[in-house]
Amino acid sequence: MTEPRDHPFTAAVKPLVDAMGGELIPPAEASGEDVVLNWEGEELVAVRLPQLADSLDRILLALERRHGRPLAELDRKSKQEVVRILEGRGAFAVRHGVETVAGALGVSRFTVYNYLNRENAAKGE
């Protein structure tokens, strides 16, 4: 029998779990907050989801990779785009999200709020 970690289904979901910052664990080790995935009626693998704060750090690192340099080195327009992306992904619902983003962008919290207000004003027009 194929081991769960070697199963094609596990291999298929692993890139998604990695991108989310999650962890694949044996179903027997799953807690109430983990997501157990079934395959043909058998508990095959469980996914331990990351904490929201860890997710924000992961998103910021992914944006740095996309831009090819630290976010603090981006021009104003690019920083505004980053804030728009982060807002769409719920980054500002995380406790201290604005402070974390401001630090990554090398700007003040006030500047992040200004970017958000401009974006929301543009949506209203």
C-alpha cells in the first residue's frame, strides 16, 4: 500500500499547502483546528494551517520575491499597489497588520492609512 506521504493526492495538495504556509501531518496527529483530508473514504493526511500573523509575513516575503527587492526600496506607486494587494488578501484584519506592513514598506502607519483611504476613495468613484 502507498504511504500517505507518497500518495498522489498528497503530492497534488502539497504545493498549495506550502504556498499557504501550512504543514502536512498524519491524521492521527490532527487537532480540532486542523483539516483532515479524505481520499476514497480514508483519512489520508491532515493540514495544519498557519497562524494569521505568520501568513502576513509569508505574503510580504512573496511580494518581495515578486518585485525582486525589499519592499522598502519600491517607489511610491509600487508601494500603493502592494497595499492594494494586501488589503485584498485581508492583511489589515490581522492584529498589528498596518504596523507590520508599514515596517516592511519603510513608511509610517499614517502613510499606509493614506494609501488605504486613496484606494477606498477610488473604489467609490
